[in-house]
Amino acid sequence: QVQLVQSGAEVKKPGASVKVSCKASGYKFTSYGISWVRQAPGQGLEWMGWISAYNGDAYYVQNLQGRVTMSTDTSTSTAHLHLRSLRSDDTAVYYCARDVGELRYLDYWGQGTLVTVSS
Amino acid sequence: DIQMTQSPTSLSASVGDRVTITCRASQSISSYLNWYQQKPGNAPKLLIYAASSLQSGVPSRFSGSGSGTDFTLTISSLHPEDFATYYCQQSYSTLTFGPGTTVDIK
């Protein structure tokens, strides 16, 4: 069965960076993309960007460009999210999700990783 | 960016009620519209993709309709496990989510 398993919760100070991992299993990793979505406490869902697991092409939303990098390791079927220069408003649960083809729906999600940014 | 709105923001309903949630896009998105359900502490779950296609394993009481700018999610008869927050998401261009509609118990 398809599973996305994310790394554990993180606590970081403002200005630091964080790396969240998402290990995929149960499907051919390179046949799908991975989207990253975050959710601040009590708020809605914010799409952060997408990476192709096939060729590594990535797209980041404008307000995160320069601070975010998405990558994949096809040898371990793992996607990574790297966010730098953390601010308090980056405190959120971060989700990875399998991104399906041209229709771009997110059919399987990781369990979420809480990143807390606090001094 | 394409903006998504949802109405109502929240609603109170009873088990067995028919519930309709509306999602509107700021420009035409054809049928590139998906619906998700999220329960507190859990990841979102895909319900409907491409406006009206039911995701595998999702009960048939959920249905979606619409195209262009206006879309609806309907729950034909509310079950206790359906009390949750529902989000629409467009995939016509860079993905954006609606603000969510919370369905709670009357």
C-alpha cells in the first residue's frame, strides 16, 4: 500500500534552518511528483511547491523563493524539504503529498511534521 | 494566482442531513478542482478529483459537481464521521486551496 512517512517534530530558533524528510513506499517513486503543503496552527492549507521525482524539476511559491529547496533521493525514495532563515510565522505542520499527473490532485499524504520556530 | 473562496465558512448539521458546500474560483479552471476532508490532528484526505470523480474508497454519499468557476461538494446523508473541515483546491495553475468549510454537529 502507498505510504508517505515523514520525519519527526522539530524545534528551531529564528534564523535557523530545518530539513523535513518524506519516505515513500508502495509505488514507483519516480512516476509521481511530491507536493509540500503547510498548515499554521488553526489555519488553512498552504501549498508550498512541488518537485518531480522523475527529473528533479521543482517549483516554489513566490513568497518562499530564496528560502526553500525541495529535493529527492531516488535511491531511497525520499523527498526532502529544506527551509532556511526560519521566522516565527513558519511555525506549522508540514505535509508531503503524492502529486498525481496532469490533474495535480494529492492522493496520499504523509502524517505531518510539526516545526516550531521559537526563541 | 487563482483565488479560491468557499461558502459557508462553517455550518451546523445533524446526522442524516444533506449538506452542500460551494467553492468559487477567481477565473475559469475548467474541471481542475479537487476536494479534501480534514479531521483535527490528521492529514487531509482526498475525496473528489477533477470536480466530480470519486476517489477510490470514498463513500458514494460524497459527490462533486461544477465546472468553470463554480463547484459544489454534496454529502447526501451526513454520517457521524463526516464532521470535519472540507477544502477545495484548484490545479488549473499553481495549486491553491480554498479557506475551508467546517461542518459541525448541530
